[in-house]
Amino acid sequence: MDTSTDFLFLNERISTNFNPFYEGEYLVIQTYPREIGLRVSKRDFDYQSAKNYCEVENLAHDYTSFGVRVFHEQKLWDIDFCGHPSNISKQQDWKISPEYLSAHSDSETNEEIIVCSCSYPRFEEFANDFWKLTTCLVDDKGRDVEYCPNCNAKLMPEEDWGEDFDFYDEEPRPAACIGCDNYHGQKYGENLLVCGIYPHGYQGEICPDFQDKVKIKD
């Protein structure tokens, strides 16, 4: 006999936690705002179906963005215009170690999980009068970090932002520019120069001139 708990698995977001992704499966994921844990809105093996669903979701939400990824070689990949894997996505299904999740949920401690703009989670704890930043993944935990292991961005504890720092005043980096070595991101007067190739930013999630800043160059 079915129980109310059984029907929870009809909810795709809940069932995703128990059903692994499959090679060649397309995932419509929430790309903004970043959250702890991957938010999957739809799973489909048909690219056009996933793309159409993603477009509808983006039209229906004012403050949330969605994108299509494909699961390939045990990772999420950005896709080209035909739905084929192009680059490994900066946004992945990060597996956070349970002890860090427990500490994050404990309101009695000065410890929390912070998500980088690229989606990578880090653990911040206040010890000996300063904030310590460490990795917190199942397969990489307890390692001190100064730069994001995923996008190589300089990390700064939230407590060090200062009174004059306003996160919402920061210029958001376009999705296609996250982790790109060509990104400039400096203001000249009131104008933001995104990069020398696309001064106003590439209109789309997959830039044809993307250069991975963490890739070893010849």
C-alpha cells in the first residue's frame, strides 16, 4: 500500500537525490542564484525537450535563471548549439561531507558553508580570532584554500567584506565568463568592460572564445 512518503518520489527534485544521473542525460538546472546543492528542475534524454523546458522556465521566473547541462563522463558539461558536450561545467553536483552539513545547520557555531559564484562550496569557521577557509567535499575536505579550486577566484570570508562592501553592488559576472581567462570586468567611467572580444559580454551561456584560466597552457 502506498504511503504519503512514497508519493514524494514523484517530485523530481526529491527523486534526484536518490536516482543517479546517466550518461547522455540532459539536466535543466538552476544557474542563479547559486545554492548549496544542485537544483535540478528537469531530467530528459531529449535535448530539444530539455531546451524548450529551460526557455519556458527562464521566461516564467524574474529572479531565477536556468541552464541546460549534459551528464558526460561522470560530470556535468556545458553544451554546444547542437546539444553536444563542449566544456566541463563550472557548476557540478558537489557532494558535501555530512559533518560539514551538520556544522552548517548548527546555529550555535560560527561555521557555515559558503558557495562561490562558480557554484563551488567552501567551509568557513572562526578559530583563533580569524576565519579559516577549507574544502568540504566528500573526496576533498579539510584542506586550507585561498583560491577557489574550481574557478581560481580569490576567496574572502564574508566577515572580511567590511561595512562598505555591498555584495549586491558588485557587477555580476555573466554565466559564460565564469572561469574565463579573457574576463576583464573593470569599469571605465560608468561602463563595464567585460572582455576585449565581447566588450558588453557574450549573450549566451557558451562563449566560443572561452579560455579556461585553470587549464595548463602549452
